[in-house]
Amino acid sequence: MLYVGIDERLFQSTDGGQTWTWISSNIGSSSVITGIAVDPLDENHVWICKSGYYAGTKVYESFNAGGAWYNRSGSLPNIPANCIAVQPNSNGMVYVGTDLGIYCRDASMSDWIPFMQGLPNTIVNDLEILSNAGIIRAGTYGRGVWQSPLATSFLDRPTVDFSVSQQVTCSTGDTLSLMDESSNYPTTWSWTIYPSTYAFVNGSSATDADPEVTFSAPGAYTVQLIASNAYGKDTLTRVAYIHVGGVQSPTVEEFAGAIPGSLDGGESRLFSRMGDGPRGKHHRCPQCHFPRLWLCHHGTSG
């Protein structure tokens, strides 16, 4: 079976290209087709992506060779989608390259997630999956070729980690940001703080990945995060993690003994580019929580 896109239309041939049938008339989007991806195990299962700046018209999926189409655009940004690729032997993992980077999703996810930490801020024109090597390569506009381990390398029960914008604050009126840094892509979060003299602010809540919080009383606050996804959940509790109204005077001679451990600089969470450190070392992405590393193949910095 063959598929070809001409402008906004997708055509299919079942006789080696002798005759063609227009199979996208029921999509209703006039944007140009920029990419086609076919399930390697089912020739009737096809994905297409589209260019243009019409919100909600970026990616479509059909299970019966165009007999019916499902809009899978989700929360993709309103920018051109330039290429699409299906990962073989996965739970329907699909990658789409856009003018702002790469997004991915599989059958267990309700929406797309960013998959581009460490990539330069440029247009992604092409995607290639090397299944045997377990990597995906991205061709960009003017910034060379980059590669990363496949997203499925990191799909597992979350391992919770988190940080806060400031562990010690002198005033109860300060706003602090809690930041989820869990691996393996959590999809739900539950934050709890003890004691209860605090409030989530700026439209955030206990179920956000990175909520903002203020405190109404001084003291030491314990923070707990439960993160979960389709594969399970994990919990992390940090006792006396945030100090509001200053830190209690230490009883030891070394004043540093009273300062929370993160104030010594902490572990670096920067992503490495080629030549900066050991290849293959996985760092966690602070945005989408995948512990991945993109490597540049033409030697320039990201």
C-alpha cells in the first residue's frame, strides 16, 4: 500500500501506484500535509501531520486507511508540524517535529509531551528512528543533526525528586515555587506540606507539577510529593525542607550545620552536549521529566 500527500490531500494506492484514491476528504483541514507515518505492523494504520497556523489541526490518525480520521492535535502549539515518525515495537509511540522542537506520545498518554530538552531552539524538519540502536535522530534547519535515546527507554514508574526555588525565606509573604524533577514522566502529582499554614497561589494547586506557595506562619515545613503515571507511583518526603522566617540558630559550632543542604550549590542538572561530559549519561529534563540527552552531530553548541 502506498500513501502520498499533495498539498492538503492524502492519496492511497493499493495497486502499486496504477490508481490513486483521495482518502482525506473527511478531515476538514485545508493545511498542507507535511509528513506521513505508517505503522510498520499495520499498513492501514497511518498518521499525518500538517503545516500552518490553524490551532488544533496538526496531527491526525486513521486505523482503516483513511476511512475515518481522529484528530490527535491535543495541546500541540499552534505552529507548523513538519514531520512525524512511528516507533516500531512500542505501545504506539509517535514523534512529531515542529517549528519549536519535538513532541511525543504513546497509547497510554492522553496528550503530547515535549521531548526536546537540550535541543537548540530551531525548526525540526526530519525525524529518523534507528530501532536497533535505540535512538532517534532529528534534522534541524541550520543547526545540524541531533540524537537522543528513544522515549520508551524511560517509560516506567516515576522516581520522585523535587526542589524549591528558595529553601530559606525571611518573610511569610514570599512566594516560593515547588518544582517536580521526577524521572519517567509522571502524569499526576499530589503535593502535601506540613504544617498546614500555607496556601497555593497564582492559580496553582496541589495537583500541579510546579505549584507556587506562600506561608502564613514562620517555622520549618515538611514537603511531600506523590507522583504517578500509568506504570505506578512513588513518594518522596523531605522533613523540615523549607524554613520560613529564617533558620533556627544552630547548636553546633559550625553555622553551616543549620543551613539546608541545597545551599551548597547542589547537584548540577544541566544537560550536556557532545564533548561536555560522558556520553550516554542520562540527565533529567526539568520540563518534561525524561532523563535524556540530545547529542549534536556537527559539533556546534546548542
